[in-house]
Amino acid sequence: MQRFISGVLDRLRDEFDPELLGASIASFLADLVVGLLVLAAFYLLWRVLDRGLRLVLRRSNVDATSESFLKTVFKFLLLTFGVVQALAAVGIDTGAVIASLGIAGLTVGFAARDALSNLISGLLIFWDRPFVIGDLVEVEDSYGRVDTITLRSTRVVTVDGRMLAVPNSVIINTTVASYTNFPHLRLDIPVTIGVNEPIERARSLLLGLVQEDPAFLDEPPPRVVVTALNDYNVEVELQAWLRDERAHKAERFRLRERVYKVLTEAGVDMPFETIQLAPLGGTPLAVQIESEGERPASDAAYP
């Protein structure tokens, strides 16, 4: 037993020998500094090459979406290689680490399934290109301009200045409305007129708003169609094609206001649903107000 304890103490003395321990710490710190320098060198290399790649892509007339995708992939590959080289410089066996990832791959993949789903969805967005950077889109009732597409999320800037980071998996599994995929966009302005109003008169007034307006196209021609025959009004819709689809928000507000003004000035009846209480036979309704301690006489109300 005494020999066993003496052996353990000797081993502890060897392990915690000041000279050996100091040499091990010094060697580890030196390897760590070298690893950090290697990582910093790859980061600086990426910064330099990123500028060069940006210039090459712009001279090649590559669109903004493809440029963003190529730069993202280049950054990911270069920095990943830099991390592997830094770990090797520290003394970590990267081969063993990569082999261990195969064993722990299922666990890591299950824990990071959302991140992996966004990554794959980002690649599909770059491949399928349902929209590009700068497009005006609507995602889950949120409207804005596509600012950036990354491998994790799509950044959309709304009209009120908010930045929405929409996960790419949501983009893939949601209907996305793009307002700028095609060169022109049609504005539909609904309005109601009285059932006794001549439809042709209202049509002439509404078409006159857009036929001479340079913001709208002559082909396809604008038109006014009847969309509903209600009990108390007729619903019509002015349909006109915009020349600049990016201005559709401002033009919609402007055209809606002009429609109201031209119909009002022309005396066109624009009724809305109301409930009117009228007595039978034209007799005024008697309204009696009661309070504590007194009963005032009944007042005749307007019919």
C-alpha cells in the first residue's frame, strides 16, 4: 500500500513539476497565439479578396443577388478553411474532430435542424430566385423592399423603416407576392355608386383620370368594370396599368383621392349602407324621457 501511495505521489510530482508545467503552458500559449494569428491572417485575406471579388463581379455585370450569393459562399468556405488551419496550428487533430462529427452528426443535426433548414432554404432561394435584392415583396402581410438575402434569413425593409429578418424556411413555405417581377403592375380602385346613377357616366369620369396621365399605360388600356350589384349601390372598379410598378403605393393613394374628388364634384351619388327608422303613416315617434321624481311631457321626435 505504501508503494502504491509513493507511486501516485511521484506521478503527481512529475505532472506538476514547475519546470515541466511551465514549459507545457508556454508551449500551449505559443500555439494559441500562432492559431489566433493564422485565423487573423485568413480574416484579413478574406477582406482583401472580398473587395477584389466585388470589383470583378461588378465588371462582369452580375446582378446584386448573384453577387451576394457568391460573396457569401466565398466567405463561408475561406473562413471555414481558416478555422481548420488555426485549430491545426494550436495542436488540435482536426482529422479526429471531423471523424467525431460523424458520430455526433445526428445529435447536432437534430439540435440545429432549424438552422440547417434555413441554410438549405437560403440555397434554394438563390437557386430558384422567386425575387431578387431590391424587389418589392409581401411576406405574411408584411410589405417592403428586399435588402439582403443571406444563408439564414431574408432582410426586408418595410415602408415605415423597419427591418424584418424573415427566416428562409418561412420564405420557402409561404406564398410570397412580388410587385416588381414583371415590368408593369395594374392598380384596381373599387368605388360604389348609387343604383340610379348611369354607369356610363361614372365610367367616363373615371377613365378620364388615367387616360391622359403619363403615369399610366395606354396599352393595355384602362377600363371600368362592374364587380357587384348590391341592394343599395353598384360596385365598380377602375383598372389601370402603371408605367413604373415601384411607384404603386404612392400612385394608389393619389388615384384613390382623385376618384373621390371627381365623383364628388360631378355630383355622383356614392351611397353607403345605413339603417333608417321611419314610422308608419308618417306619424312622429313619441319619445318620453323619465327621471327620478318627475315625468316630463312627451316630446315629438323628428320622423
